[in-house]
Amino acid sequence: MPENSSYVDPRRWKALIFIALAQLMVVLDATIVNIALPSAQSDLGISDANRQWVITAYALAFGGLLLFGGRLADLWGRKRTFTIGLIGFAIASALGGAAANQGMLMGARALQGVFGALLAPAALSLLAVTFTEAKERAKAFGIFGAIAGGGGAVGLILGGVLTEYMNWRWTFFVNIPFAVIAAAGAILVIREPAGSRNPSRLDVPGVLLATLGLVSLVYGFTRAESDGWLAAPTLGLFVAAAVLLLVFVLVESKVKAPLLPLRVVAERNRAGVYASLGLAVIGMFGLFLFLTYYLQIVKGYTPVMTGLAFLPMIVGMITGSTQIGARLMTRVRPRLLMAPGFTLAAAGMLLLTRIDLGTSYATLILPAFLMLGLGMGTAFMPAMSLATHGVQPRDAGVASAMVNTSQQVGGAIGTALLNTIAASATTTYAASHAAGARSLEVLKLQSMVHGYAAAIWWAVGILVLAALIAFTFVTTGHQGGASPAASGGGEGAKESAGAHEGEGDDLQIPVMVH
């Protein structure tokens, strides 16, 4: 089937089911392991100093290899890359579930990250070239976005249930049926348009520089959390990251077939999307991290209750994504959805700065969660529609990978930055209130909550900054019915324009993982 912007795949909605299922698996895996980590640590005798590597090994492999994975999807074909990623992820999950020691567990997590870096950009770019008609695309990515956005909170629930009632190993084994079903569906149902691959040679220097640079950056933030921002290893990693990424940009501007064509990130609207989404994820990571600990340690919730407490946020994300963002993005300028969406999320976060030992879930946390979900869901839809605005279909994989890369870097920065702020505020509060404390246990909890609130204030500011960047940099018109692809015309000029306007304005959904 020659590539034609007017061609509509009759099995596209079935394809969406399997692509979304794979995406859900990747997003679930981010939070499901966090819930299971204390049990795994105890079972395998992992030290407190080493436990972070169960999370970090995944983040380093995933974040460092995303651009490489995106370009491989463009070179090999998205369907093939997607299927290989699913099979590899299932094997890595089986190894993690069967881990006999900490080395095997960490190795399995790194392997999950490697195959996740293949899978995530391939899934996003497959959807981008499968749905080319503007209104259908909005509907498809509304569904996909709700699944991807809410998957992290679903992971908290599923992780709690599996850890509490079965065994931590099932938080790994649960990925296998997801992967098998999605891979079978991909082979039988998904059809990739011919001619959308990028036949150019792989930019090996670019791959090495980008991977080493991103790994140094992510690892630098991880070390900042444990060693401090001014420690020699931390500073060394940041300097190395800056040098490697600077050289990467210089190399990409010179080579004939770059790993990341600089035009992908240089356009004003895309730059605004990448920056605002990266910042939004920094703020959201603070929320998941601190509220999980707050609900379990301060409020005494079980892992299952904690996961269920996040459900209203999922409902808000689904509503914002499918009922507000997807319905309005073809009629309203993206910045008029993105900026208010991020602002509403900031208002929800602002409510959470008022948490204390006796805070009521129903009167404060519940409305905050609903505002956060609605705001983020509304902002994500138009933001993702611009994430590959004007990019040729052959670059869809690497453009998708850029979205995910901004999320990974944002997640790493958010975890390290907000954790450090919270820890510092907790220590300061405990020291200044020690003299008049009624009991050490109460003081400990009060200090912890004060630290969380201090970090959440920063998250409020970061979300406001995301809103300002979205409003200032995103200046394009609405992503609606002007696309020639939607008219069904088959003339050459229309086909060319459709490839640019329809397939170029691909919608991408972030993978919020760490």
C-alpha cells in the first residue's frame, strides 16, 4: 500500500487497543515497582544505600537510550521495533520476578529500561501514522492519553494489591501477559504505512554522545539526591553531561543523517511543548512521591488504600483528556488549553501545601487531586498534538522519543530536586522545634509533613512556570479541520500537504516514568 495521507486503515481502532495496552504496561511498571520495593529489599537483603539502584537502573537505561530507540523505530520500522520491545520487556520482567539476588534484580530493571526505550517511541509514532484524520486522531489520542496519564496511579493500586495479597515478584510477572497480548495483537492487526521509514544510516557518534550525555545528566541528579548538589561526583557528572551534550549538538549540525535533526527541536512551538511538559512532570513527580509517603506513613493508609486514594486524579485526567482537551483541541488554540490546564494543576498543588497531621482527605486532598487531574489531562492533549508539529513521518520516531526524553529528564530532576528540598526543610524544622516537642514521634511526623509542604510549594512554582512558557512560546493556531488529510482528496498536492499537516501534527503522549 503506497503511503497516502487519504488512506484510512480499517483496523486502526483495534490497533489502538494493543498500542495502548503496551503503553499502559510501561507506565504501570514505573510506579508498581516503587510500591513493591520495601518487600523486595527485605526479601533479597538489599542495603538502604543500594535500593535506589532498582529505580535508577531502569531510569538510566530508559532515559539514556530513548533517542536511539526512536531512531531505530524510524530505521527498522515501527511495527518491528514495537514487537521486539514487547518481547524483550516480557523476558526482562520474567528475570526480575525470578531474581535470586540484588544483582539479578538490578540487571533485569536495566534490561527493562533498554526494551522500554525501544517500545515507547515506537508505540507513539505507530499511533501517529495510523490516525491521520484530525477528529479521529483527537479521539484516539484522548483515549490513549487517559490510559498513559492515569497509568502511574493505576500502578500504585495494582502494586499495592499484588504486594499486600500475593508477593512482590508478581509486580514483575504481571507485565508478561500484557506484553504477550500486545505483541500478538501487533503482529496480527497493526499495519504500518509503507514509505514512512527513514532509510538513512545510523549516526553512531550521535548515539554514543546522546546516550552518555543523558545517562550522565540523569545519574548526576540521582547522585545529587544522595551525596548533595556540591559534591565532587555530582558536579563532575553535570560537567560531563554538559560537555557531551554540547558536542552532540555540534556533531548533529554537521553529519548528513543525524540521530536528532536539530530542526525537530529548534521550532518555537515544539521547544515550548518540550520545556513546559518537562517542567510539568517535575511538579507531578513531587506529588506522587510525597503524597504516597504522606498517606502511608502519616495517615496510616495501607498500600491498597493509598492507590485507591489516587483514583480521583485518574478520573480527572480521563475527563480532562477525553472530554475537554480532545473535544476542544480542534477548535481552540493550544496555548488557550495548555496554559489554563497547567494553571489549574498548580492551583490543585497549592491546596496540597496546606496538608498537616489531621488533614481530611475529603475536604482537601480529594479536590486537589481532581484539579490536578483535570488540569493535566486538559493540557496534555493539545501539547502532545504539537510535539511533532511539522515533522516528516520518517522522523516521527525520533520526535516521539524527544517527548519521552523530556519526561525522563524531568522525572529525574523532579525526584532529586524536590527530595532534596523536602529533606532539608524536614531537618531544619526538627532542629528548631525539638525543644518544645511533646513527643519525638509527633515531631518526626510534623517535620516530615513540613518538608513535603515546602517541596510542594516549589512544585506550584514549577507548574506556574510551565503555564507561562506554554502561553509565551506556543503561538500556533488550533490543530483542526484545515488539514487536507481530512478532506479525503487524493491529488498529489493534497497528499503532500496532508503528510505535512496531518501526519506532521502527530499527537504524542508522555510516559511518566522513573
